[in-house]
Amino acid sequence: MKVIVSENAQQLGKRAAELTAQYLREAIAEKGSARIILSTGASQFTTLEALVKEDVDWPKVEMFHLDEYVNLPQDHPASFVRYLKERFVEKTGGLKAVHFVDTSIGTDAIIEKLTGELKEAVVDVGLIGIGENAHVAFNDPPADFENQASYIVVQLDADCRKQQLGEGWFPTIDDVPRQAVSMTVSQILKCTHIISAVPYAVKASAIKKTLENDVTNRIPATVLKTHPSVTVFVDEDSASTVDREVLEQYL
């Protein structure tokens, strides 16, 4: 795992986007196309804003969606399908293919559909955020590291639901869904490269726990340390509480 510290979220997003675009261009040059997994939430704003401006042959890129709430309409402000359409898909000018976690067709049906599409080829880049409770996707602690399915239905824990409320996606905690369809940890780790953009002070505790602890499903993001190509982008705020000697080991 490599950690890159930026001054602020804007600089972080630009750097994360540049590396993502580099990996996509390399995959397109080698194979003629590329595949990417995208996560969502407020922490991904600056990265996606910068990524759509990068020099990438977008019609040769396939996008997979990391997770989505169960039974949330796509026109809801918190819908991650809506988020990715507005913040990424529409701004690229068109992709080779888009694979949304569309729970409106039923959880079993969408999991079966996405599983088949994922198996067609390797995913070159996964943009995988880290939650305030150190989850990856919606794999809240204690996360299941062993499940070999591609997607599963998960129960969202209290801290995860509080994060969604705190980011302003829902008016009250009771409005935050209790279930989601999430890509599994094992599937995330199959990406050739993983990039994690984690800005802002609200992520400081999660970054500290991730970097200062051994791999444990109680801190799901620690599993990223087992992957051969992981770059975590933090800003001064999200890195502010990490022990300096520990942080230097990752720079």
C-alpha cells in the first residue's frame, strides 16, 4: 500500500484522477478497452470531477457500480445510480458500457446480472472509498473477507447510516435505508489496481485505524494492504491523526 498526502481535497482529487487515467490508458493500449469500478459519496466528488476531464478514450471504458441501497428510487437525491449518471457517465460523453446496481429489478436479479458481466473480463481499476467506519463498499465491520460471491445484500450498521445522514443525503436517520447491495471484499480485491480517495477530517479516524492496525475484518479497509497495487490518497485533514512514523512507512 502506498499513501499520497495532498494539501487539500482538490489537489487530492486531481492526483487520484491522474493515476486512474494513467491505468485506464495503459489498459486500453494493451487490450483495446478498460474496466473501472466507481464508488460514490461526498469523498469522491473532487476525484470524479477531475477524472472526467482527463484524456481518456471513454468510449473504450466499461464502468461498474460498487453498491446501492435496496428499494431506493433512482430519482432520489441519495441514489448512487443517479449520482454516477450525473457526476460521471453524462460528463464522459459516452462509455463502452455501464453496469449499474439497479435494485429496481430485484436484488437476486441484479446480483446475477452483474456477476455474469464481471466474469467476462478483469477490472483494471477500482476506485474504492473508505467509509467513516472504515468500510469498503458497504462491507461494514465485521466485514466478510471470505465470501466469494461478487455482490451480496448487506445490513447497514448504525455508523454507516449516520454517515449517510451526516453527508446530507437524507433528512432523518429513519429515512436512511437499512439494506444495500454491495460488491464483496473478495471481488474488490480482484481489481488489477485499487485507488482510494479519502479526503476530509471526518475520515481521519478511519485512516488512522487503517494504517496503524494489522489486517482485521473489524477495520475492513485494512484488507487493502493485502493487494499488490493499492494507492490511498489522503489530504492533510484525513491524515492529521496518523502517527507520523507509521505514515512515513507508506509514503
